[in-house]
Amino acid sequence: MTKLPHKAWVVVADGEKALILENLTDGENPNLDVIRKDEQDNPKDIDQSANRPGRMHDGGPGHRSAFDDTDWHELAKERFASDLADMLYEKAHAGMFAALVIVAAPKILGELRDALHQEVSSKVIGEIDKTLTNHSVRDIEKIVKAELAG
């Protein structure tokens, strides 16, 4: 059973949005305060793609295959996770938090986990694989408290 320490940070992310919250109280009754909100403009892939996928000759006469097209939307989400990890490293290096809980969609949680520097990873006291970016701060408090207690 882990409790959310005083001054611990909670990062809530989904690949396009991130909330950085700080616990102003204790683990019994967390009171999270938004200290930073990041959001990127990431249109659907269809809106970012310029052309049809390229094609190549496939060995036989008249045979052609399409190349896989780049999914710009997913690429931007991965880049967002990498940028978030870099920002967390800067803040950890500056001593701005001693404990961290990461709440993110499963895919983004994996991307973040891979991108985190050891200095940040050592401060992670909990991971919650849920998408909570569209929840109220009060709902996030309740969910984080319940998940860490369970």
C-alpha cells in the first residue's frame, strides 16, 4: 500500500495532453493542484497525410505493392511522450519533486517508461494505466488514491 506523499507530483498524460499536478496535503486526503498543463495540436492522421502511399514493383510482371504510410498522428504522440520525459528529467534534476506517480494510457505509459531518464525513474512510486486527462482534478485525486491503496 503506497500513499501519495506531500509535494509528490502526479503526471496525467494521454499522448496529446499532459497535466502536472502536485499534492498539497498528505496521502490520506490528497489535494492535487495543477502546476502545469501541456497540450499539442495533433490532427487526425488523414488531415496530416499529403498523398497516397508510394508504390513499388514487386518482382513479377504487373505486380505492385504499396508502402506503409507514416502514421503522423501516432508519431506525434510518441514524440509528445519523449518531450514529456525530457521535461520531467529537467525538473527532477532541479530537485522540484521527490516522488512521482504516472497516470497514462497504456501505450503512452510504455512510451514514457522507455523514455524516462534513470533520475526520474528512481522517483516513480506508482504507475496507473488509465486515461484520465478528461477527468476533473477531484476525480483524479480519488482514482489515484484508490489505485495506490490497492
